[in-house]
Amino acid sequence: MLIVGGGPGGSSAAAVLAEAGHRVVLIERSRHPRFHIGESLLPANLPLFERLGVAEQIRAIGMPKHGAEFHSPAHGRSERFCFDDSWNRALPSAYQVRRSAFDEILLRRAERLGARVIEGCRAQEVEFPARDALLVRTEGEEGARTTWRPRYLIDASGRDTFLGSRLGIKERNPRHASCALYAHFKGAWRHEQGDRAGDITIFWFEHGWFWFIPLADGITSVGAVVWPYYMKARKGPLEAFFRDTIALSPPLAARLEGAERVTGVEASGSYTYRCAHTHGERYLLVGDAYSFIDPVFSSGVLFAMIGGVAAAETIDACLGDPRRRHEAMRRFERRVRLGPERFAWFIYRMNHPAMQSLFMKPRNPLRVREALLSFLSGDLYEDTPLWRSLRLFQVLYYLNSLAMPGRSLAALRRRSRNIRCA
């Protein structure tokens, strides 16, 4: 088996396949440790850490994360959500992590379990010479070229979308669009030690939202996710643009007063997309290689790891009983699509005033608040009976929208215009 990408999805797949006794080669274009954004994990990640045998290592590098805080300028205040108030009390916390350390832990675990890891190697081409065969050509740092003939290919290449781009199956998401700019800071104001110290804070503002993620070494990750029209309006250096963007959220600017930026400012263009399908005859797509919507709920690492483990289990099942291959692939597709599709409804409406109002005035009829918290913790793959309550939350959202017709119509028009400008 060949895996493209050494992030959480690829490493998880490699670890599970290698532990099952399969020959696995994982290629990664960079060398670990390497910088990556997406430092906030969800409680539903923790059982996966246990399964992969890395729970203690992740605990050692992580900042405990017990909840999430949302700040609404329209309401002039914040609202905190604690994971231990969720429906499923077995998932009370998660971690904030430096992705350089986190991703390397997962990669080295796969290596220790028997996967062959080749860093500094980039996948270049893929061919399907026959229905049941494929060729993948790679190039190393010194220019050495290799042709691989794996039984299966797992694309975990992230937003590089190796297969999606080369097969022409990558599509712009017509219902959402966003860009990001981000950096790390030292000396930002953070909550005192205790349960709130590791909270992620989301600050809504006119053009999108900010993240504020405290890391264990005193560094804070700060980023803005904005509509593409706003990014296109930039004039001048990116650093100045980021500073001016932060100033649009006075509560965030106050937290960063006196803080020192310790990295350059990075930017990502419009990165909302999906691929037309999750798998083919001899390949499977996981994590961002399949789709990416928006990081507002910190779901990226969870989706990647869930997909990686599911891909490994699917291949193991196909090899164990080829007659049941189609059934195994259908199960894989359902699992990989589940997370993005469930989160999409919330993400598409996150900037709507009705949604912000519900987050700022959370109620718990029929355990709606508990179900929402379980959902936000990533507990959507198991048997927690939260879907009836979440449907009620959706009803409350629509009723709330009808109660503010002028603001709702303006928000819908603004969203439609923003998507067209992407």
C-alpha cells in the first residue's frame, strides 16, 4: 500500500495498516517536524490516540482544552461552552497542540509499527493502466524518481489534493468560500491557569471570524478566516493587513496589546472545496484530500484521523475478503462523508445573526444544549442519541431567523454576494 501525505490522516492509516501486518510505504513531501496550522483538537480525537498508542505522548505536549468561547460584537459579550456539559460525559476535554510536534508523534508511531516512511518525497503523477492496477511516480529531494505499483493508494495529501487535482474531481464548494491569514504571538493575554486556560476563543467580526488558540509553551496562534472579497481588497504588505484586520475586533486587539509576533504572517487563498467522490477502484481519499469547508469547529484533524483509520480498515477488509469489497467501500464512503456533511449545515450559517443569537443565549429544551456540545466535541460517529435534539436546534434557528426578517434577509444577500465574489 502507498500513502501520500504524512499528516494525521496518512499517519493514522499507515499505523493501522502496519499493525495489521500489511506492507505500507508512506511518502511525505516535507521533513518532520514542520509547521502546520490547525492546532485545536476535539474531545473525539482522544479515543483515536488511545487506539494508536500515542495518548501519553499527546498529553505531554498538549495544552488541556476544556471548552470553547464565542465572542459576539453584536451582543457585546462572550459565551463559554464546556465539553463536560455535553450529552456524552466520557469526552470532557481535548488539547491544543503545536502541529509540528503532534504530526511527528503520529508519523513516528506509524514508523515504529512497521510502516516505511520516506520524507522529502513528492508524488508527481498517477496512472491507471488497467481497471485493477495503478502507477504512482514520485520524486525525491535529490531528483531520484521512483515508480510505485501499489495494490491500493490512500491520498492523505491535504490541501495539495494530489488525486483530486490530477483526476479532475476537485470542485469548488458552491455554498461556501473563505480565506485565512494567521501567525503566532508571544505575550498575548490569556485566561489564568485552570479550566479556562486552554479554551479556544472565536471572535466574530464584520468580515468573518478570528481564532485565538493558546499553546502549552506560552505561544498563541491567532488567525482570521474571512470572505474572499476581503482578502482581495488587501493593499500593501500582508503583515500590515493582518494588523489592521485584528484592529477590527477590539476584544481580540486588547488581548494582543503588547504581544510580540514571533512568526511571519501566512495566508491561504480560497480553500473551500470538495471532491466528486471519496474513492475509486484502487484509491481512497481522506481528510483535506477529499474536502475542506471551514475550520470554525476545529474538525480538520478529527476528520483526517477518522478517514485515515477508516481507509486502513477498508483496505484490510478488501484484502481479507475481496468478494465484500464494494460493501466495505460503501461503508468507507458513508463514514468519510458523515463529518463534513453534518458540520456543513452549521458552518454555512455560522455568520448569520440568528445563529450568533442562539450561541449567545443557549437554552436546553429537550437537551438541545447538551446535544450541541456533544456535536461540537466531535461526537457524531458513535451512538450518542443527539440527532433529535439537533433537529430541534435547527428548528429554533429557523424560528429565530423569522423573528428578525430584516437582518436575516440582509445576511442572506450578503452571503450570496460574498460567495459569488470568491
